[in-house]
Amino acid sequence: MTRSTRQGFGGIVFFALAFSLGAYFTFAAVQGDYGVFRRVEISAEATTLRRELDALEVRIAEAENLTRRMSDDYLDLDLLDQQARSVLGYLRADEIVIR
């Protein structure tokens, strides 16, 4: 009789160990550092960073355009006039200032 109870106990221990390992690996696959939820977080973060990169590339293009327009090779007189007015406070002789 002791032999059959020992085999039954061994089966229960084996089943409990296998179930525990299966539960652990399932939890790790869903919640772990490389799990499904972390993958969703990373893809959402990547989307946000791509949008920020696109916005920064637009700002860089605008700055490069303004820099090129103010360079020695290409001088945009309208931009020069605008900068002189805003930065230095220059006015033309025929303008009236209202404050």
C-alpha cells in the first residue's frame, strides 16, 4: 500500500511543478521585460518619438531655410528688412509708429 501512495504523491508533485513552471512562463510572456504588454508600450513610445522627430525635422528645415536666406551667397532683402525691424527696431522714414 505504501508503494501506490508514493507513486500518487510523486505524480502530484510532478503535476504541481509542471503547472508552476507553465504559469511562470505564461506570466513572463505576458508581463515580463520582453512580454506582450512591454512590446505594446515600446511601439507606442516609438510612435510618439517618430512624431517628435518629424516635428524637429520641420523646425530644422525652417532654420536651414532662414540661415540660407541670410547667407552671403543669397541675400533675401525682405527677410533682412524684417530682422532689422524686429531685432534692431528700425523704421523707414515714411512710417508712422503707433504705441
